[in-house]
Amino acid sequence: MSSAPSTAEAVIAMRQVGTRFGDHVVHAGLDLEVQRGEIFAVIGGSGSGKSTLLREMILLQKPSEGTIQVLGVPLEDIDDAAALALRQRWGVMFQHGGLFGSLTVLENIGLPLREHTDLADPLIDEIAHWKLSMAGLKAEVASQYPSELSGGMMKRASLARALALDPELLFLDEPTAGLDPDSAAGVDTLVRTLRDLYGLTIVMITHDLDLLWQVADRVAVLADGKVQATGSMDELCRTDNPLVRPFFDGPRARGAQQQAQTPQTTQEPAWKPK
């Protein structure tokens, strides 16, 4: 697992966040902080509010109470112009890809550049090809449509689009869900490489214990509407908190921990930074 970042600069700060849907309480007095340059993961059981938390971070939903700052910008009462500028500083890889079915992969990747820059089409296509390579996809995938992609390829194409505007902050929603072990292991390597080479701050929503052990610097455990514990996987696996223990007990959890402690062979990425 990568070492924790040396800086304590907060990229995301959530204070006393409460979220309610009618009488149903999702978050109650939730506090969370993500530091610049770290790979930060959020885990929790079904219905713990992980997806809602992500939606609040990326301006798709407002909490009922509390404050959220992302990249130093308060999200409450943010106007449309400021929201647009902020969205251009982050990228999001959605769980099911979120690609437009009527566009080729290359057109999907280039779409943010066409919407938010004045770059000429040939340059946009060149950048899109570079992002495709960064995400570990071959050049011939560019002309394919989302319906022609495997699950792993779909996630990588979505990641390439998330990287189109060179974000400071990258959100990954269940990046390995539905993937076979080999594809999931490739995502592990890719996430680490992107952070290490480009200094990205990466926030993941995941239930993949292997991914957590391999790449996460810190992990926040959600339960009962709050962050019950935050720390490295090594730190969390030693906690006695009964709301945290289920993530570290049982054969599946022990298997993931054992795998993380086995020396891994790192493959060279297909692309190199300039």
C-alpha cells in the first residue's frame, strides 16, 4: 500500500453534514476530510449513504445541513458560474460508465474538451487518444461504441473521459465492480500510477477489499449516519469498534489482507508521462 501523503492540505472538508429524505436519516453530524495527494476510500454497508455522500461532493445533491468545501470552495449557495468552474477541476468515473451510447469512445472522451475549451477538433482528438492510452486502452478502441465494450473496457473509457480536462481531483464510483480478477488488478495498478505520476487526489467509493488493501492511503467507514473510523487499512483492522469489525472479519476479509501482504509484480504501464 502507498504511504500516506506528507501534506495535510484539505481538498475536501465536510463538517456536521446531515442528509434526510423525509423521515429517513442518511447522515447525521458527519465529518470527513480528504487531504491533497492521497487515495481516500469510503466504505460502508448497503444503505450507509456512500453514494449519497459522493453525490453531495460533486454537486449532484445538497445536504440537509452542514457545510462542504471542495478545493477550497464552499458548496452551499454556490452560483452556476462557480459550480461550472469547479466541475472543470475534477473528474468523475461513474459506476456504470455514464458514456453516451450514440458517440464513439473517442467522441465521449473529447466531449468535455469540446464543451469547455476552444481547442480545434484535431487537437481534441489527439488529446483524447492520449487519455485513452493513459487509461490502458488500445488505439483501436477509439472508434468503437460503448455497446461494443466489455465491462472493464467501459470503466477504462469512462476513466479516460474523467481525465480529459486534467483534473486535480478524481472521483471513482465502484471502479472494480463487476470486473474479473485480472481486470480489477489492472485498475489497482492504474489508480496508483495516476496518483504517483500526476499528483492527483483520488476519492473512491468501493466495497472491493483487495482494492482497499492495495491502493488506499486512508479509508473512512460509514455506519449509523456517521464516519465511525478513518485510517489506513492496517490501523482499521486493529480497531475494536463493532461497527467497523465486520469489514475485517471473515475469510473474504482475511484473504484480501493476506493478498495485500504478498509481494506484487508491477507491470509497466502502456504509456509514459512526457
